[in-house]
Amino acid sequence: MSNEWKSLKILIVDDDSFQRSIVTKVLNLLGVTQVASAADGHAAELRLAEGWDLLILDLNMPGMDGIEFLNVLADHALNPALIFFSGEDLRLLEVAEDLARDLGVRVIGSISKPIDRSKIEALLDRVELKTAPQAKSFTQSELSEAEIRDGLAAGAIRLVYQPKVDAVSLDMVGVEALLRWETPEGELLGPGAVVPVAERTGLMFELTQAIFASAMVQLSQWCQEGYRWKVSCNFSVSDLTESSIVRVLEGALKASGAPAELVILEVTESKLPEDVSRVMSSLTRMRLKGCGISIDDFGTGFSSMEQLRRFPFTELKIDRAFVNGAHDKPSAKAIFESSVDLARRLGISSVAEGVEDETDLTLCRSLGVDLIQGFYIAKPMFSEAVVEWAVARGH
């Protein structure tokens, strides 16, 4: 039990007075003394300004129910953490959690009625982490078209690489190349400042060429140093419809000396077009040249089976929405499990994205995932740090 629990201010929002009293008693036993209650969303709204650390919210209430209250909470200046406490089925609780997160509410988890002391104790541990002081967030503004053109000419691209490891041994297998952009002032920006503008202004293909060429030079260098890691690069649909795409990629491979068998081209499933013939032609030709082809963010599109049948994919990357925390989400776990099984039946590698903790890793292993990627393993890092990280792990 954590002594810090004693300082938490908790508001229980439930129309059942008996449930409110039981939860209050359990919290008191755990050392939490600042506990209050409200009978529905309307009553809770009136008390939000009191500065609560945590709300324990029922879903089905008369007056203002829990779902309607989420919109109130999302618009409020104060942003307490939230635990759902309901007698509704697990699937409905899971949907409510997803909705709350979409609205920007800090959801810690859910507890089914009646109250379970061990479960609320475990969730309170997570509240401590969530309510610890956070670095102030900021909104990254987009660069202008002129800034991107100038940056491409000046070599503003700086790639970072996130390791992909074997799910069982945790041995380093490869990396995913990710874009960073260095401004003239030396500030590093993420892809959100560059990619949307490049897509709108016809600069995406030029940007992709520069990223791929840089990644291939790095791959070649690693090979010369004795590290034969696979390098994955992301491609947009607009890139793959360019008539010169295969020639350009071949040119980058030849110029760098990077081996095609260590290259993986990643394509996001949700962005694949209905008319896929040109994209399929480009990917198939690169597959013939030895490159691997990965379907990224699998499960986020609406034609997954058809895309898998038609494209020469060698890897299936399961979106983090079905991986992170899936052990507590029956529907996400079911989709995760079926995706891994599908990859196995198709004879292609499965990659789980968004592995954030030990429970995610344990689930990946139990389902037979081939490769994993996520902050629990390693964050994206510059090329020099990748080598240091791998060497430190004995790779």
C-alpha cells in the first residue's frame, strides 16, 4: 500500500447509495480519507471545480449518465484521472474506455461491480503514476512548403531508429526508421510538422526518397560493421503510385550498397486505395528484388483480408490499439490473437507494436508473436545509440 494514497481526493459518481458507501469504506481501509460522492453526472459536474485527483464513475445512471458526463469532463479545465465502476458487461466498459481516451480523458481502467479491493488497489497504484508531475506538453506547428523545400535541399532529415526484437529471446532483429527534422536553429521536429504538408503540396515523394536514401546509407554502414539488422521504411500510397518508384528505390540500394534482403517497405493498411493495381505492381516488383513488404497498423482498415490476399506481404504489424493493455480488453485481445494466428497461417512474420510493459510482453509471448516493438523494449534513437544499445545487450 502506498502512503501517497492518503493524499488523493476521490469523487465517487454513482446513483446507488449502497455502492457509494461500500466504495467509500474500501477506500478508507486503503488509507484514502478525502472521499466524496455524487448521485449522477449533474451533481458531479457541480463539484468538478473542487479539484479531484480521481473520479470513480458509474455508467448507467438516471439524469446524466456516465457517457454523457465524459463530454462534460473532457471540456472541463481540470482533468482528474478516471476509473469506470459499473455492472455493465466488459465489452461496454471497454468501449467506454476507448471513448474517454478519444475525448482526452485520463482513463486508468475499469472495475466491475461489486467492488473488488485488490483491483481498486492495483488501479490506485496507476493513479499515482498518472498524477505524478508531467512535462508540459506542446503543440507542434507545421512547417511551410518553402521551409520543407529549403530543408530538403539543405539536408534537414535526421533519422531515428526503433529496435524490433525477437519476442522470446529479445534478440535484436531490426529497426524501423523514423523521421526527425532539424530546423536551421537546431531544433528537432517530429514527422507531424513535415509529412502532412508534404502530402498536401506534392513533396511527399521527394521526402520519401531522401528518407529511404539516408536509411540505406545507414544500413550499408551497419553491414560493414558486422550488424545485419533489417531496416524498415514507411511509404505512403502516393509514393507507391509514382511510375518511377521502383527505379528510385533500386538506385538508392545500388548507390549505398545496402542488401535488398535486409530492407522492409512498410505500407499502412488504412491508407491503401480501392484501386490497388499500381501500388500492388510496385510492391510486387520490389518483393521480386528481395525486399520484404510489411502491412502496417493492421486491423485499422476495413478490407484487411482482401489486402492480405492480394499483396505479397512478408510481415504483419499489429496496431498498438490491439496490443497495449490487451490483457484487460477482451475484444482487443481477440483481434490481437486472431491477427497473430492469421499471420502464422499465411506464413508471414507477426510484429506487435506498442509493447509498453511486462504484461504486454507476456501476452505477446503467450500468443506466439514473432517480433515486438515498443517503449518497453526501446524508444527511437539515433544510429550511434542503436549500436551502443545492442552491444550493451550482447547483440
